[in-house]
Amino acid sequence: MNDYINKWNKIAEYKYISFDIFDTLIKRNVRYPAEIFERVEENYNRKNHDRIKDFKKHRMDAEKAAREGNGDKEISLNQIYDYIDYDEVIREKLKKCEIETEFKYCQPNYPIVGLYEKCIAEGKKVIITSDMYLPVEAMETILGDNGYKDYHKLYLSSDIGLTKVSGKLFEYIIKDLRISKRDIIHIGDSKKSDIIQTALKGIRSIYIRRDANNLVFIRDKKVNSSDIYVFINNHIPLYNHKSEAYRWGYEALGPLILGFCSWIHKSTEKYKVDELYFLARDMNLIVKAYRKLYRDKDKVHYLEVSRKSLRVRYVLKNKCLNSVFDTLNRKRYTIGDVFNELRIDYREINEKLRDYNISIFDFMPKAEEKSKVYHILNELVLKLIGSRDDNTLEYLKQEGLLESNLPAIIDIGWHGSIQNMLEKITEKKMVGLYFGDSQKEGFQKMSSDGYWFSTEDEKSILNKLAIVPILEVMLFPPMGTTIGYRKTENGIIPIYKEKEKTDFQIISNFQDGAMQFIDDYFKFCKDHMKEIFIEAEEATAAYVQLAFKPTLHQANILSELMYEDGKTSKLAYVNQRLYYLFHPFSIFLDYKKAKWKEGYLKKLFPFLINPYWIDVMIKNRKLKFLK
């Protein structure tokens, strides 16, 4: 807004306002202008049997030759195509295709739209001035389609034969309008054509950066110039009036979800699965996005299961109490903890526990220890939970999982715990399609794959797992995890745990931004018949930046969100620094408790540029005092 006000203050006194077109009024959704020629070749070959190749090179060589043969005068599109060595019919088709492609890849430069509209509203004489080989009719269409109307006059070098870069087009405009140089100001992105030449002609100008970075997370030029982030960079100013969490979601979560969904779609064809089961609750947003993007909606299901809801049935199927540890995170649990995870009120077997002198506060013995206590507990618990009807199998049957020939289980992943549980419970092979895949040691061999990574060596991706909690939280729907099922007149329905007391408004805004990106990019790809697929490293680039290298502002906001993993706690709780001064060891205790360790480190040490580096060192045990 301040930039807008500053620009208006600079031009308010002028009667005539001149705007350049490309990279000033109009942005192209390509990394560089010549990429348009690659798209022309793709579009032409899609529509015609007489296929062409290397059009980009031919087109650029032709433009160079046309300019060399025309002195300092501007050239036209017709002149360029005269130098392309195709027969006339193909040249005419290509020429038409180039103009149509330009139409499709152009969009308003949103930060300038408001300034342009204010000029029109304030009665300024707006003229549009550009060095461009496209014909007037094409440029009028591009301007009109992108909302630029009611301008006083359009000056194109291809029409007039004079260019901005030579300065002669500005001389022509002054004479044509019969005005003084003091009456006009020019706005453009080229230092040579729009700034230096206007200065030489005594005309005031305002410089617009063509490479303005509107992104929050992407600063690397290589990534920033990728198709997806060029698109986001061009579009995100349209949502400057939205919350910052919305814009963060648009840039960071949107590409990640879109890339993941496109990979799932390809993978379902690769593995020939017949049904897709997106698992609650992390996949709640993903399944909505997938249904937007693809038509196989009758094959898509949202399966409301969790480790907690499947745990009892899994233990019964294994006939082994300690198989519960396949579904838990910590290595040591008390007997009371295990009862709680299996939804057992210890008072139901309290008398028998006393008979055997067993306390719920004792640590749960391991099965391989073959202790008497374990065998007693195993018999007591299996008998108790086996007498219950927990409706789990009925729910899975209701959702079609038992009848599916080869279902795909879709989740964030990491260890494949739920796939392992479902395969054991249903006695059915499945395909796991995960954002990240690292099967847990000791599980039966399962068919699975991962978008971001897929490995059996968890140590190799230990550093990547730092993304898990901050990603899961931002995917949460405003409901608790599934803890069981109950029968109703309408069938089996899930029972939910009470949802976390967290700021779901931030999460909701983050998710809304992501879904807006998906809507925008899907429409763009549909209009261009462009296949949607984003490589994982590109799709995750912005989210990885947020998760691994947050700013202090981002860490302060997101670390307060609540994370549920058996127990509910903040993503990263940091005590007062004065407290740590007198309790220094608490720094390490709180680090261990923090789910989002990069957020914790950034809050504790704001000067850290790369908290991820510290976390990786700790994870790799390079800081020996934290072994």
C-alpha cells in the first residue's frame, strides 16, 4: 500500500501518464520471454500432424536476422516470420499460434492494476507505450482481456516503426499529443528504454522492477525462476488484502499439496490400484484437493481411522499384547499407559492385578523377556478386549475396504504404521502412497512408495523428518482424531477425541490460501492443456524453508499451535530466558519436548539464521553432550 501511495504521489501532478506493457502492466507466466516459443511448438504440435521441432531456436534466429536487416527501426511479427524457413502455410499457422499463446500466458501485473485504475478514475490521460513486434490488434486484445481499458492511446513500435530504446518513439509521442515534456511521466521496467531514454528526452519516469520478488519463502534464484514459483510470484499480490497465514499457505502449502496429488494420480495408474483411501485426519485437506483435480471421484474415499481407533483390533489379530508398541512412539510405557492406549479402565481387572501383585505404575515388560507378568497381562487383556464389539471391522466393511481388490492407502506416511495395521486386520494386501515413506523396522514387507522420499534406511532421511509436526498441524481439520466407532441408524460413524484447543483460524487461513493456489493453478493448466506435475523438491521448497528456517515472526506465531501425539502440547514451548539462566539444563529438556525443534531453536536464539543446521547436528549426534 505504501508503494502504491508513493507512486501515486509522484504522478499526481501530471496530466499524461505513460505505461509500458510487458513487466509493467502485464506479466507473463513463464520464466523468460523466449519460453513462449517453446509453448508455441507444444501447442502447434498438439493441433497439427506436420510436427515441427527446435522452433524456439528458429524463432529467435529469425528475430535477430529481422532486426539486423531493419536498422534502428522496429520490426513486425510478419517481418520476423519472413525469416523462418518453413512453407507459407506452416508459417501462418505458427504466427497465429504464437499470438494465441501470448494471450494465454499473459496476466495483469497486480501491484500496478490499482495505480492504473486510479489514473483512469482521476481523469488522467493514460497512454500505453511499448517496444513490441506483435500487431496492434493483438496488443489491444491482451490489454482488454487483462482489464486495461479506457486508455487514451496505444503507441506500439511495431505499428509506428520507432522504438523506445532509440528514444525516437518518445519524441513521436510528444509531437503527436502536442504536449510539453513536463506534462507527461512514463512508468516502465527497462532501465535503458524506460528510464535512461526518457531522461535523455527530458521526460520524468518511474522504474518498476521486473524481477520484483513477492514471495516470502523462496529467495533462491534457481527455484524462484521455476514455472510454479513464477506463477505464484505473479499471482500472490492479488491476495495482499488477505492474512499473512493465507499468503503463507498459498506459497508454501499449495504447491506441496498440488505436487503430492499429481504424484498420487500417476501412482494409482502405475500400481493399478482400484480404490483410493485417504486417511484421516492428515488427508482431510488433501482429499478435497484431489477431488477438485481429478475425475475418479467414485474411487476416492476418506477413511476415518487412526492408530488409536485400530489399536484394539490389531492387538487381537496378533494375539500379542506387546504388538501395541507397533502403534506407539515411545519405547517405554507403564502398564497403565498401555491400558489407556487400549481404552481399558484398569478397574475392570484391578482385583486380578492385585492378586498377581501387578501395579499399573510398573513398566510394561517386553514380550521377548517371557516374563510371568507379561504372560499374565497378555491373557487378561486379550480376554477383556476380545469380549468387546468395537465396530472396527464393520466400519471398514461399510467403507468398501474389505471388498476392494487392491486399495491404495494414502497418508503423510513416514513409517507405514496404519497400513501395517490395516493389512493385518483385513488380511488384505494394499499399496501405501505416502508423502514420505520409511517403513518401520520389524513390520511385514509392504508395498509402498513416497513422493518426497522412499527409503528403508530411516537414518538417511532423519533430517527431513523435521517437517513432520509443522506439516501435520497445518493439515489438521477442526476436529479431533478418531478414537473408535459406534452404530447408528445411518450406519457406523466415527467417535472423535476432543479437538485441540488451538488457533484453528491460523490453520484455516493457511489451508484456504493453499486451496486458492490450487484453484488458480488448476485453471491455468486447464486453459493451457498443461499436465499438472511438480517434482517433489520443487513442490516442497517453500514449505521446507518455513519448517527448517523460519523467521522469528513465523516461529512466534506457529509455535503456539497445539500438536497432538498421544499428548497435546504446543509445537514449540520456550520458557523465559531468565528461567533458563538459572535452569540451564531445561534448555535441553525443552528442546527434546518440542515437536517443531527449528521453531524452538529460532525462538530461543533469534540470531540463528539456520536453526535447521543445529537440529541436524543434534540428530546426527555431533553434539556429544546431547547423546
